[in-house]
Amino acid sequence: MGVSKILFLCIPLIIISSATTASSGIKAAYWPSSSALPPSAIPTSYFTHLFYAFLQLDPTTFQLLLTPPDHHLMPAFTSSVSPAKAILSIGGQAADSRIFSSMSRNPDNRAAFIQSSIRTARAYSFDGLDLDWEYPADPQQMADLASLYQEWREAVDQDSLASAKPPLLISSAVYFASSFFLPGDVPRTYSGDAIGLYVDFVSPMCYDYAGAWQPNFTGAHALLYDGSSNVSTSYGIATWKGSGVPAEKIVMGMPVYGRAWRLEDPRQHGIGAPAVGIWQEETLGVMNYSAIVEFNQEGNATVVFDNDSVSAYSYAGTDWVGYDDAISVEYKVKFAKAQGLGGYFFWALGFDSHWELAKAGTYPNPNTPTLFVFSK
Ligand SMILES: *[C@@H]1O[C@H](CO)[C@@H](O)[C@H](O)[C@H]1NC(C)=O
Ligand SMILES: *[C@@H]1O[C@H](CO)[C@@H](O)[C@H](O)[C@H]1NC(C)=O
Ligand SMILES: *[C@@H]1O[C@H](CO)[C@@H](O)[C@H](O)[C@H]1NC(C)=O
Ligand SMILES: *[C@@H]1O[C@H](CO)[C@@H](O)[C@H](O)[C@H]1NC(C)=O
Ligand SMILES: *[C@@H]1O[C@H](CO)[C@@H](O)[C@H](O)[C@H]1NC(C)=O
């Protein structure tokens, strides 16, 4: 008793810790708050971390904006998903990236955002905060993002000390590769050092490699391997591992949706076959996995698993869709484990068919034959 009292008195009053190492085996998914799937229907046993997607920032005060539905959906979410961790995600593809660049450019703006995010997370009993800024546009914005990560970490540690609660987790959704070298674009690189020090994990969005912006050829939009280009999940993960971010802080993304085209000639139906535009224009060529399963069954589609890219596609007549099925999810999860990654995440909850892909990630079928996918 006496000894522990003395030790207690020796502990410094303020301890700024570095980010805690993300525990291995993260199984995460984003839940769009506009989803028809109520939080109470999320099968939490398939997941360890669930993201509430998304809140936005006020463009002048940089405080979090809550819409009327958020006020009741956030408590419903955080009370439903336990024991999975509830993480409040900010931003997303539809967010205006200029708001994030203005926020992160200036220390006062960063502080306003950070304090608002922590207050909101605590008020609604979230376990963590996630930033999905798509994307920092140049090296200055990447440096500002690194400052934000550092100050966010310091504030989260101070909040933990003051509240005597475990620190909020900090995570961030990021580009599929740690550097961007797109033609005609400004080259930029995430700060792997800042992420390693201050962020619990990053979530590379390993999908959307092909889509409506490339209407003349079919594409496997989330392929694991591509022999002819660097636009693949294996390449993106390799760049993240080479960036200084510890492997166990990398959480690989997988899509619960496909991307669809109209074939020019139904007899040419492979990946990269000539197309005359996207199919399913009303959703910009995006088909959720449950719609794909329905198309495969009701459309009498031919389903192909492509061993070389580790992806699935199906076609009927001139309708063609490329996607991840249960088998590609199983292989990707094996790949993530073989690479020592922290885990995986799905975009998004509600797109699955009878939780087939969620199950494939969590409980891979032991009878699935092993392909020689790790030799490439
Ligand atoms: C697709 O093909 C059309 C017609 O040949 C052409 O005008 C267009 O530039 C092509 N689009 C792309 C993105 O290559
Ligand atoms: C892929 O990236 C590597 C290095 O990261 C580079 O040497 C190579 O030229 C790239 N290949 C293509 C096809 O862009
Ligand atoms: C489904 O497709 C197969 C092979 O393409 C064909 O033999 C069969 O007649 C089709 N069935 C229906 C109901 O269209
Ligand atoms: C999935 O796609 C189908 C067909 O487009 C649509 O009716 C359904 O609402 C979609 N589900 C979700 C969760 O977006
Ligand atoms: C893909 O791999 C599986 C398992 O090794 C094998 O049964 C199948 O024939 C392969 N398919 C192709 C098209 O190579």
C-alpha cells in the first residue's frame, strides 16, 4: 500500500503519450447515417470497430455540425454497437475538402475543431474519432494534416487525464497509396512519421480504381493484384508499409459494392474489355453487393472469379459488373494477415447480401482452396 502511494506521487502530472498501438485484428465498417439499416440491426459480432458516417464542419467556426437526425441517431448508434468500438467519422467523399484545408492551415482553427470533436465524442459516448479528408491537395496540406494529428493526440491525452477515461481513439481514412503521383496532379505524400506517432490507425481506401471516369473499358475497381499498373491494393499497401507507418496501424479497405459497364460486344467480357459507357447510370455505375447478387441470380449472369487479380465479375448480355465477392474478401483478409496489417474495414454497412461479405471476413470458409496469391 505504502509503496504504491509513493509511486503514485512520483507520476508526472501531464503525460503526453504517443498513440497506442492498434490492437491486431480490427474488423471495421462504416455505417452511413442515411442508411435504411437501423443501428440496432447491425450484427456487431462481425466487427470490432464501427464508424458513424459522417459529421461535417461548420465552414467558419470549424466546429462539428449536428443535423436534427444526428441528435437521435448518434445515441442510438453508440448504445447499439457495443462491444464494438463506436467511432465518430468526420468528412467523407461528399465533404468540401477546402473546409479541411482552411481548418488545418491555422492553429486556432485546428484547436476549435479538435475541442469540438472531443466534446461531441464524449457527449455521445463515442470511443474514438476518425477523419476522412478526401484529400489533402499538396505538400503544404499534408504538413498541416500532420500538425492536426499531433495536436489532436495531445488534446485527446489531456482529455483522458482530465476525465479519467481511456483516451479516444484517433483514426483516419486515407488514399489507397501513401503517395499520389497521378498524371497532371501535384505529387504529395502523407506523413508516415506523424501517423506512426499520433494516430491509432489509418484506413487506406483500397477501391474505386476504375469507374465512370473511365467509361470505355471494364475494370476491377478493387483488385488485389495488377500485373500492368500500380493501381492495385497490393501496391497501395506496400507503399503504406514503406511510408514509416507500422504495419499494425494499417487497416485495409474493401468495398461492399461493384462498378458496372455496358459491353461493346457481349463476346468480349473480361476485365479491360471494350465498353460503351457505364451501366446503372442512376447510381453512376455503382452497384451494392446485394444488387449484384440479385443481378447474378435473376439476370442469369455468368459469374467469373479472376485468380490473377483476386476479384470477381459477372455479365449477362452487355451488362457487366466487377466486384469483391466472398472469395476475394477471404483472400484479401489472408493477404492482410500475411502482411501483418492491423485489420480491414468495409465501405459500407447495409450494402451486403445477408452479411455474406462480413461473414467471409470474420469467419473465412476453411474449405476455400488456397490460391498462390502471395507469390506475386
Ligand atoms: C471514350 O470513347 C469515346 C468515343 O470513342 C471518346 O470520345 C472518349 O474520349 C473516350 N473517353 C476516354 C475517357 O478515353
Ligand atoms: C510502379 O511504382 C514503382 C515504384 O514505386 C515504379 O518504379 C514503377 O515505374 C511504377 N510502375 C508503373 C507501371 O507506373
Ligand atoms: C441461363 O444461361 C445459360 C447459359 O448462358 C443458358 O443455357 C440458360 O438457358 C439460361 N437460362 C435462362 C432461364 O435464361
Ligand atoms: C442496393 O441497391 C438496390 C438496387 O439499386 C437499392 O434498391 C437498394 O436501396 C440499395 N441498398 C442500399 C443500402 O443502398
Ligand atoms: C483459380 O484457382 C483455383 C484454385 O487453385 C482453381 O481451381 C481454378 O481453376 C483457377 N481458375 C483459373 C481460371 O485459373
